[in-house]
Amino acid sequence: MTISYSGSLPVSAVNIGLSASLPVLQLEVEKLGIDISGLAPAIAASLEVGLEFPPVEVSYAAELAAHLNLAELAAQMNPAGWVTASADASADLAIQLGLVDLKLAAALAITAPLEAGLAVGTLSGWSYSGSARAFGTRLRAATAAGWGRTAPASGVGAVLIATENPGSWSAFGQSFYTGGDPGDLQYLGELGGWQWSTGLWNLMVRIRLFIARLRALKATLEFQIQVSLGLNLPAPQVLLDVGLGLDLGVMLENMVTVRADIDLAIGSIQAQLDILLALIADLQLQLSAGGLSVWTYDGTASGLGAEFATEIWDGIPSGNGATAAVHGLIIASTPANMTTFGSIFAA
């Protein structure tokens, strides 16, 4: 069995999944915000083929009443020209759809390596507040016979954290569950990775929400492409044959409806991105706090407390001694669980 001191580390070096994901996520969110802001006018321009055409019968009535030459009317109303225009609109929309596909893939790529760490279960934890020496002795007594479903002889891995700095502890506790301020050693139970790494979990919830928004926008764009491909106005002779009772507005109603859906989806994504950027800024501030003394352990469950008691007998390294007040947290589980959890936490 062995315990190893990793040093005095900032919160960012402990909550590593969160700290590693934030710069990448911020860059992607900012790029996506720029791209999305240009998406609405691009879509509006591509839809002019449908929306700028006079959709009401009175436009035709006025032209026919003025005895417009049928050949000229045919030139203006030639369905072949509208098919070409709608194909151009579809090509433009396809480009925008490709943009959304890329951003959706980027968002999913960010979440994939973090989800595994959050999905880990049965991670045991203790929270502590009191003197440095008592931290070790209390943990030794609490783990000598194992804990919960973990037998004393079971092989475990663990991360042990202690600090004399209340500010650093408070910052750490904003993005990771520390059990509050128990006043002594408190066993917090066996929790899942998402219950421990609360800041990362909250971030993942936000990411999943805007991924859902991106998927909705993608579906709307795909539908719009189908609508624009199907745009085909009737030849003038058809209008003459059926009279002026033909409601072309109904023919273009889907174009207007889908355009409104797209605008709504884009607005929803932009609002979600603003929330994400604010959350990222807050988390980065929390992660900047320093002064967490960190140890890692690999050995039997019964040896965890005994090893740590020796390490902290004289207080934390470079600290104020055995009687100094410290805050602390221990996370322990099977070596396999700790390895997986290590993708998002210094395990």
C-alpha cells in the first residue's frame, strides 16, 4: 500500500474534467455564437425566392386586367425558373445545415470523454472540518474495519484533499460536492460521479440542452430544404383555366411557417449560448483558487486512514502545524472506478 503527496494544487488541477473542458467549450460556444448570428440573415436571403413573390390573387388580377401579354406573363411565371431558384435556395440551406452538423458534432465531441467520468457509481466520500492531526486520526478510526460495502482487505484507490484556506475550500465547494461544513469527519456515502462533480454535471446539462436546440434547428433546416425543393408555381394558363380563386398564399404558407420556426430555434440557441458563456466565466473564476494539498492512495481499505494519519500528523505540508484548522475531502472506490473518475477528477 502507498500514499503519495501530489503537492499544493489549484482547484483547476483537481477538478480536471471541468478545467480541461472549459477553454475548448468557450471557444466552440463563441464560434457557434458568431456563426448562428449570421445564420438568420443567410436563411432569410435564401427564402426570398418564396417570400418575395406576390402570393395573393390580386397581383395576378391587376396584371391580367391590364391585358399583360401572355408571353411576358409566362416569362415571369415560368415554373422552370422557379425550380432553378428553389434549387439555389436549397443549396444555400444545405450549406447552413452543414454548419449546424459541424457544430453538433463538436458539441458531442466535447461531452463524450466527460460523460464516462460522470457515469461512475459507488464513489465513497468523507468531508472534514477541524484540526489537521485529528483529520488523520478520525479517518484511521473510520476506515480500519472498511466502510459501507467495502471490506477492510479490499483494494481501493483514493484522493485526499486538505486546505487551511477557507476561500479555496469555498471555491472548490461551488463546483464539487464537499458535504458543507460538518465540524468533524462525516461519511457522505457512496455517490455517483455526477453527484460529486456538481459543476461539471451542471455544465453537461446546459450542453445537452443546446445540443437539443441544434438538433431541432437541423431538423427544421432539413424540412425547409424539402419545402424549397418542392416550390413550383403554376403556369399562367393554369391560372386562366381555374380563374382567380387560386390562393397562392396557401401554397407558400409552409415557407413562412418554417421561417418562423427557424428564427425561434436560432433565438433559443443564442439565449442558451449566453447562459453557457456566463456559466463558463463563473466556473473559471472558481477554478482559479489555489492552495489545495492533495494526496493519492493505492492500497487496502483498512490502510487508508492509517497511511493518511501519518502523512498529516504534523499538519499539511508548508502549513501551520498539527493544530491548524483545515477543511478536507476524501474520495475512495475500487481502482477501476477511480481510474474512470480520473478522466474528470485528480484520481
